[in-house]
Amino acid sequence: MSDYCKMVYDKFEGVKVFGLFDTTQRIFVLRNPELIKKVAVKDFDYFVDRQPWIGDGAKDYSDLIVSKMLLGMKDQKWRDMRATLSPAFTGSKMRAMFDLITEYTDRMVQIVRSEAMWNGSYGPGDEGFLCADRE
């Protein structure tokens, strides 16, 4: 599916927005960074409901963890959660987090490399060792 999405995305190079259909569902794809910013930041209040991650939206999946994530929420629940989270993601806080995330990503890469050297490989199913404190 991701190859198809990339092929369609690349086909419309140079346009700000394009649309397609997934059976009977209309899908709009934004390609222009300024338009994405306008929808995601400035006019976010008009775009609160998103395509359901699971099923067609008819069944209640509120017991699943995806429904507790910001991208899985709808209506007032989404508005409330976004208002709660927004102060944590200011530009200065994101810049500060970037350094921290970079540091820990570098550490994780070193751990995975050493684990691969020690065991001869590292692949799917080997993620469990990352849960332990390695210091």
C-alpha cells in the first residue's frame, strides 16, 4: 500500500492539493507546506474528525488504545485533548526536545549496533532487549 501511496503522491508533483477516491470515500491530499500549516495549525478547529484508523467508524472501538491517541479522537474529545497538549509543543520546547531525542536516538543506535555485533545479527523480534536499562 505504501508503494501505491508514494506513486500517487509523486504523480501530482507541483500541485498544492489533489483528491482521489477510496471506493466511495473522498480523500484530499495536501502537498503544499503552507497549506498543511494552515489546515494543521491555523484552521485546525475546522478539521477535527479524521478517517477512522480501524473499521468504517460505525462500530465503537473506544476500548482500543488508538482511540485514546490524538489522531484517533473526534469532536469535543479531540478539541479538549489538543488544547491540553498544545502548550507542550511550542517551537522552543520542540527545539529543546529535538536535542534530547537526538541524544537518545544516537544511544539507541549504539546499543543496537553492539547487540548486532555481539549476537551476529539484529532483526524483527529482537526489540525486547531495548526495554531494559542498558547503562
